[in-house]
Amino acid sequence: MKSKKACYPYVVWMVLFVVVPMLMVVFFAFTDKSGNFTFQNLLGVGQYSNVFLRSIWLGAIATVICLVLGFPLAYLIARTGRKSQNVMVMLIMLPMWMNFLLRTYAWMTLLEDNGILNQLFEAVGLPKLQMINTAGAVVLGMVYNYLPFMILPIYSILTKMDSSVIEAAQDLGADKRQVFLKVTLPMSTPGIISGVTMVFVPAVSTFIISKMLGGGANLLIGDLIDMQFLGSAYNPNLGSAISLVLMVLILICMGIMNQFDDGEESNGGLMI
Amino acid sequence: MKVLSKVYCFFIYLFLYAPIVVLIVFSFNDSTTMSRSVWSGFSFKWYGQLFSDRLIMQALGNTILIAVVAAVVSTILGTAAAIGINSLKRWPRRLVMNITNLPMVNPEIVTGVSMMLLFVIAVRAINTSLGIGSIMIAHITFCLPYVILSVKPKLSQMDQNLYEAALDLGYRPSQAFLKVVFPEIIPGIVTGMIMAFTLSIDDFIISYFTSGTTQTLPIYIYSMTRKRISPEINALSTLLFAIVLVLLLIVNLRKEKENKEILHEEEEP
């Protein structure tokens, strides 16, 4: 089929609404209010380094928790019978169909000072806990919202895995632990990597979870950007500089992750 | 061990569903103070009020209109693009695919503010304001990659000779496309369209930056979270959740039936 022309409207669309806007972010990041070239915005990002560190730190903790909670579940689902497997996967996806603002709001109901969890604690005689407006609540919100993004890619790799490879390992004398560490885990790396990126990227750049569950004290990069564009601190130039730094940061993280992936793949290739 | 894994699964699912149960339970709460954690009796009153709330209904209408337009336009543009990309040479193809991946790897908030920068200037130039049009453009843009990624694999799986055979047998290119290529890739097109529709309905971040003063349902919910969310919204999301649940059950049951039929056919000699 020779039909190159069919993608021209798409290319024009993407240049107009993806490439041009990206270039505008770069342009705004390097100019001041009257359009003169400046490094001031990028230098100004430096004063928010604590916010950047907090975002990366909380995002990383949430990603690790998602991996630790999600991998065993994906593994268990992949090991059950086909019929209940479908139901279990559906039940993982179903919550994503409810608006995530509402689900996060529901956590406010559960966590707040006179909320449902504290009422429960009181009923069984435990002391009340300050849960809402803490960094822990923000991490909980991230884990809650992005856990399915970790489970699903790992699950799909694990179900596609050729069971004869595992049998071969068992035949060659590997015990359960060795089979898991030397066969199952390395072969599921691509799933883990896409899961980690799918959790880490939105977690680092979120601004709603921190706003709703973190109170004012747990400002993240996303909140900073929001403030520069639609908030009180209106300054699109600084906002663009922060966005640019965030973008570069995430590209670097993904570059490192992909490097890791390639290494594993070439090992697999050698084996064959 | 078996018991242990069952307990583990139970706790993860409990964690995933606890907030949803809370939402659903409080949609039936007979409170007058809009309290979000005190139970004061069973009632349907929020369901009744929901349908007479003009603002919510308007936001819902906007959301559905935007999702339908975004799904249809991105499906048409994206399917054409997938076909075109398939016949590009190696380097241009890589370039186009990299641009396609850009909105997917970029944090949503960056995509949102970048489009806001463009729209704010464009809107000033043609003397209108941000609104339903700019949200539609933004939604079409972030839906396009998903459509392409679900159509393209179907195209590569297809036997390229089929199309040429159809031409040899006297079909015009348009006929050959409609009668040979289209039936092969239709599952990918449908998947892409459903994905586009659901992504658009649920999107908050990109809409938030490109909407101006127009309300979609997620934006309306967000503006309420800053005060108190009316239980009407709980009622609405309970209804939406129920609809999705029923749809998924129907799809699953149909799949199971199909699988059974295939099995039966295989068993019969």
C-alpha cells in the first residue's frame, strides 16, 4: 500500500499542537516578560530545589511501594486459573473508571481528623492519628492511584512467559527460589520497567494528590507549575522553566531505565 | 501458602475498593449538612437532586460532547496516520513515531501548560476565548497516539499481498481499502476509539489548563473539592460506576461465550 499522504494531516496536527507548544515552553523558559533572552528563569528554578527533591523522593517511595505490593499480586493473578484471572484483572482496572479526583476525595473522608478511620480507631480504643495533610498521605494517594499501572504491565509479561523455560530450569535442578530469581524475575524486567515509568512519571508531576491529601506543607513540582500558570504566583516564564527542568529530569530517568532494559535484552539474546 | 496468597489478594483489593465503597455508601446518605463522614440514614434524595442540578448536567453534557468529538476525530485522523506511517521510509517513520510518543512520555501537566501557552496566544489573535473548542483540540491531540498505537499493529499483522491481490483482481484502491484492509484493522480501530473516549471522559489535568471558564465534569468536581463535594457527585459517580460495571460484565460474558463456542467447534471433528 503506497499511501504516504494519509499521514500528512496527522503530521500537520502534531506539529501544530505538540511540537509548537513544546518549542513555546522552551522559548518562554529562556525569555522574560518583554520577550528578551534571559537565564533568570532557569536560575530561579534553583530556589525550589527542595520542592524538586521532595517530589522525586515521594515519587520514588511511592514507586517502590507500588512495585513491592504490585509484583506479588501480578504474580499471583498470573498463576490462577484463566476464568478467575479475567475477573481479577477486571477488578484491578475497574477503579480506574471512577474519576480519580473522586477517589482521592474519598481518601480525604477516610483519613481526616474526624474521618472514618479515626472513628474506627476511637471505637476500638486506639488514639486518634493525624493522617491527613502529611507526606505519608501524599504517598498513599500516589500508591492508591497508580498501583494498577504497576500491576497490569507486569501481569501481561508474566502471562506471556513461556512456561517451558521455567520447566527447563526445574529440570536442570533449580529450586523454587532459584527459578524465581534467575528466570521469572529477569524475564519480567520489561514489565517492571514499564510499570515503574508509568507510576513514577505521573507521581512526580502530580499536583492534585498533594493538594488534596498533603495540605499546604507538601508542595510538589506540579503545584509549583500550577501556581505559575493558573494560581496566585502568575509567571508563565518561570512556570515554563520549571516545566522544562521537569521534562529533562524525566527524560534522564527514562534514559537510565531504558539502558537497563537493553542490557537485559541482550543477555536474553545471548542465551538463545 | 495458598491461604496466605488469598489473604494478600484480599487486602490489596480492599485497599483498591475501600474509597469506592465509601463513595457509594455516602451517595445514599440522608444528611442535610453535606457531611462526608457522618452517616444519618438511607435516602435517595441526592439522586433526585442530581438530575435537577443544572450545573452538573451542563458539565456532564460538555464532557460527553467533548469525548464524542475527540474520539471520532482522533480515530479518523489516527487511522489515516497509521496507514500513512506504514508506507513511510525508515527515517521519516522514526521521526513521526517519536513525535507520536512525545505526548505519552511527557508528564501530563507539561503537555497541558504547553498547549495553554499556544492557545492563550492564538485566542488573543483571533479574538475569542478558551473554551470547548480548545479542550476538544487538546483532547484530540492526546488521544491520537493511543489510536495509532492500537491500529498500527493490526496493519503490520495484515498480509500486505492481500491489498495488491485485490487490486490485481480489478478493485479500485478505495474499494480495496474498504473491502480488504478495513475489515482486517477494524478491531484495532474500535479499541482505539473506546480508549480515546474513556481517556477524554476521565481527563482532568489537560482540560484544567485548556478550558478557560468552561466546565467539564472533572473540572467541576475539582472546583468542589476545594469546599465540600455535594453528595450529588457521589450519586453521579455511583451511577457511572454501575454502568461501567454492567458494560464490562456484558463484554466479559460475551467473550466467555465466544471462547466456549470456539472450544466446541474444535472438539467436534
